[in-house]
Amino acid sequence: VTEIVEGDDQTLQQLGDSVSQVVATGTLDTESLKKAADILDSCLNLATGSGLSVEVGSSILGGIATIGKTTSTATTPTGEAKSVSTKLVSLVSNLGEAALGSIEPGQTKEINSVDESGEGIKVAVSKPSTAEAATSGLQLKQLSIAAEAFAGRRLDGLCGTLSVQVTEWLKSNPFSYTEEVLGTTAS
């Protein structure tokens, strides 16, 4: 499978979980890891059309985390690891955009792929109103922006809501390939 053209939430969730299981074997080369990321991208694109559920998002995010972990532990040449990592970072960003597209103004959504060991990725998105941000500030996970930062800005005239995404890479580093380039621990 290299692309999915249709599927319900259950199918997309199962496919994301299957990608994680296959990649976790550690037997895939860089090209296969890229294809696994392409499958997750197809799942994300299909889920976006119907509104990204937390379950499907978590499954896709789990697949992304597993590909990242496999890339960082494999003996992958730096250029190839960078290519896979760049694709994964883009996927996480796209997942955040899809999550933002599935919530109404004033709502927050969290998607989590953290395993029992505390390793994985968390994505939190929120659509606070500009008026709320200007009076109360903005708080989402570890991101905190004081109301004063919005003072004097003409946000209300331009738009009614802000789109905010916070991504936490826990015990993982999407740029672990830099350790080899730097010659030290970069995580």
C-alpha cells in the first residue's frame, strides 16, 4: 500500500497502528520509511476531509513517532535521515493544521502518542478569540503569552480567532541525525 483513496475512522486508525507495528520491527530501509510516512500522509488527508478525530490523529502521530525512533536508532546515512525527519516534521505540522480545522473557535484539542515509557509526541491546538487573548493572554500547554503582548495590536480588525499549535517531542528528537554531524549529543 502506498496510498489510500478512501476509509472510515476505524480503517484509518488501524492503518496508522499497522504502520507503527511494521516500522517498529526495525528492518526497513530509508525508502521504506519514506513510503510508511506517505501512507500516514494519505491517512491524514482522508481524515481531514471528514474532520480529524482524536483516535485517528493519535494513531497517525504514533506512526510518525515510530518512524522517527527507527530513523534515529538505525545506521542511516545523515542525508537520508534528514530527508525522513523533514518529512516527519512536516507531517506533524499538517496534523496540527488538520486538528485546527476540526475544532470551532474557543475550543482546544489534544492528540497524544506517548507510550508507557514517556516517549512520543503530543500536539495541542487551540482557537482562542483575539478579544480573549487581548484581555486574558494565551495559555496552551507550556506556551504562555501575556495579554500585554497583544496590547496595541489591531487583531480584532483582521480576524476573530487565532490558531495556535504546540508540539512536544518527548524523549525523541526529530533532528537526531545532527548528532552524527555535530559529533556530540544534540538531543
